[in-house]
Amino acid sequence: MTTLIIGASPNKQRYSYKAIQKLRKLNFEVNALGLNDGLITDVKIQTKPVKYKNIHTVSIYLKPQNQSQYLGYLIKLMPKRVIFNPGSENQILMNKLKEKKINCENSCTLVLLSTNQY
């Protein structure tokens, strides 16, 4: 199951950084998209959207006002689900994704991983 983290940061204090570390520790395939390039474990942060195939989950770590530019990208990726982490909840984007039959949830990737619900 491949996950794409949008809002990835090379800052070790950020939750996106911690999520990538946890996902890799649990042997999930991970791709990352962020403003600044960097490396988290063995995951390179891309600074421009990449046409990935077979993305199962997109985990968003962006404020709602920074998300609209990714709507078309998310629709093209057609992930099975999109997780809006705390602080990234966006009902408008969620509704648009649901119209395209993409499952969405307001949740926390780190909590889902630590409770075996991911």
C-alpha cells in the first residue's frame, strides 16, 4: 500500500516528518511532496507533483488555504482515500473528492498507524 504525503517537511519537529518515519518503519511505500526538498529516511521530498501510479492513500499536512492547487492532481492520482490530518480539514475539497468517488476522512495518520487502523 503506497502513501503520498502532501505537505512533507524535512523539519524533524513536523508531524509530516514523523508520519513518513513511522510509515517507513512499518515498511509502507512512501512518496513525499513538499515546499522544500530533503530526505526523510530513504524518502526524497519532491517539490513538484509527480505522476505516481497506484497511490492508495494521500495524507495531507497543509492548511486548507494551501490545498486548492492540488485538487486536479488528487483527482488524477485517484487514490483510494485521502486523510486530512488535524489542521488540514477542508470540507469543500473533501466534497469535491467524494464526487469523484475518492474516500476522505478527517483523521490523524500517526494515530491510525499506532492503533493499527491504517
